Amino acid sequence: MAVSDAEREIRIEAPPSRILPDPLEGSHDGATLYGLGIGLALLIVAMLLGGSLAAYVDLPAFMMVIGGTAAVTAVSFSLDDLRRLPSALATAVARRVPAAHHAAARLVALAETARRHGFMALEDLLPRLKDDRFLIKAVALVVDNTEPDEIERQLRTELSAMLARHRVAADMLRRAGEVAPAMGLIGTLVGLVQMLSNLNNPTTIGPAMAVAILATLYGAVLANMVLLPLAAKLERNNHAEALVHNLTILAANSIARRENPRRLEVVLNGILPPAERISYFD
């Protein structure tokens, strides 16, 4: 992939303080919100075309499905896992994962800076790396003249721990997606029991049937339109973030070994998908 004009500004044609713009500054991933919004909007429109929206609202069915799904999911995980879920969801909904080719171009730029100006020049760039804590730690280890093997060991350990934490959030959503239809089925059975036990009173048949039907609907919608797609998005983000961090580990090792940045570019391109390979030095 050819380096864009924005990425060419990364090149070492100026003092280190002027390089390394953040290619994703202020950007957000709106695909999740768009997808959820459009899907739910189409569902609501279909309900309105078939009658009144109020006919699809039933508080007992809603309580059984939403409350039951939350309760059963909580049983499977710890309180600490549950407390971390909102931040993971915010990441899935709004935060854009850095593109691998942008990350590769920035890493080669760091390698070129170290080659031309020495390791201490990288220390001046730490404030420019913003909230990429993994890259900041990698650069800090290089600046401290840490042995390459030790750099890889520390970064691999941190990467493994981070991916494990992120997998828990995806596992929680996937577990909730499995539970929601089951809670809908339970709500359906409760409604049927209520209906059959009061057949002598026609006024109770309608509300009981509403609970029976709507509980299944709520469970299916919650699982297939919200929970499982969010779990898939978190897993996708985890894979993309792991790729970027693996590139960072390779770059930190290469810089610490004082290898030629052109060789680093070749190594990174060997990992990147063909469509995302960079041509930094061309």
C-alpha cells in the first residue's frame, strides 16, 4: 500500500518534534451504531406497518428477558468482569481500532528517527504517542537500553494479559446472547401457564398470550440484533489490536538491535495483509 500524504509527513525530513501525527486523532467507528440503529429502526417500522407499537410492549415479558439475561450472565462471571464491561462496550461502539498500515508507517518512522538521531530522540516523541500505552511502553523500554529479548518478553506478557481481559468482555456478551433466547422461552412458558390456568376467565387470556409471544420476540431480538453482533465486534477489534501490538513488538526489537529501518519495513510487510502493505521508503 502506497504511503499517503499524511503518512509522508511522518518522514524524517524535519526535527523529531515535528513528526508522528496521529492518523486516527478524533476519529470514531460509527459502523456499530449505524448497524444497530438501522436494524432496530427497520424492526420498529415493520411493527408500525402491522399495527400499533403499543401492542409489542409488555412489561412482564421485558422484565423476564432483560432481567433474567443479566442475572444469569452475572452468575457466570465475577463482579470485576461486570464492572469492566461498560468500558469494553464503549470501545466496541465508538472507538476506532488503528489501521495496521498506519501503525506500520508510524513504527518505521520511529525506527528511522532512532537510526538518525539516536535512542534519546525517541524520548522526545513519547508525548506525541498520546494514549497508545502499549507503544509508549515499547519506546520507553528501547530508550532505557533494555535488552531486545527482555523487551519482547515484557511486551508479550502485557499483550497476553490485555487480550485475556478483552476476551472476557466478548465472552460475557456471547454468553448473554446464548441466555436471552432461553429466557424468552421461559417467559413464553410462564405466559402459557398463566393462560391455561385461567381459561375460565377470557379477560386474562390476552395478557397471558402477550407475555408468551413477546418474551420470545424480546429474547430473539436482544440476542441476534444486539448482544451477538457486539460480541463479534469486540472479537474483531481484539484481533485488529493484537496485530498492531505484534507489529509494535517486532519494531521495538528491531530498533533495540539497531537494525536498518528498511529491513523493518520488509518484516512488517511480511505480516500485513497484501492490501495494507506499506511502501515507506519508495
